Amino acid sequence: KSTTTSGDSLSSSTLWRHGYSEMRGQRNKLCVSVLAVDHFRDSVEACYGIFDGDRNEQVPRLLQCTMG
């Protein structure tokens, strides 16, 4: 999957460009959430994270919503 934001155009002066990919492993269901914020706390800083919930999908989703 790739993530795009409104600031990812070629004419933009955004400092951060990001994306990610997922690959199937041994499990049928992946309990991972990805956080990719290119303007974290209204500054030029970016925040990236991958939250692995092992077999629980609620924990990574909660962390993603809290941080994003």
C-alpha cells in the first residue's frame, strides 16, 4: 500500500515523502497499523511508526488513532 497526502505533489515544497508496503507472512490476518504523519504537531517534523499487535488488532489501531 502506498500512502499519499495532499502535500505529495511534484510542485510542492514538502520536506517529507513516504510510503510503505505489506507482505503476506504465515498468518492470514495482519494485526499491524502504520502511522505516517508528515506535519507532526503542526511543524516540519514527521512521525512514522509501525504498531504490531501480535494477535490483537485493537491495540495497534488505538495507537494509530491516538498518535495520528
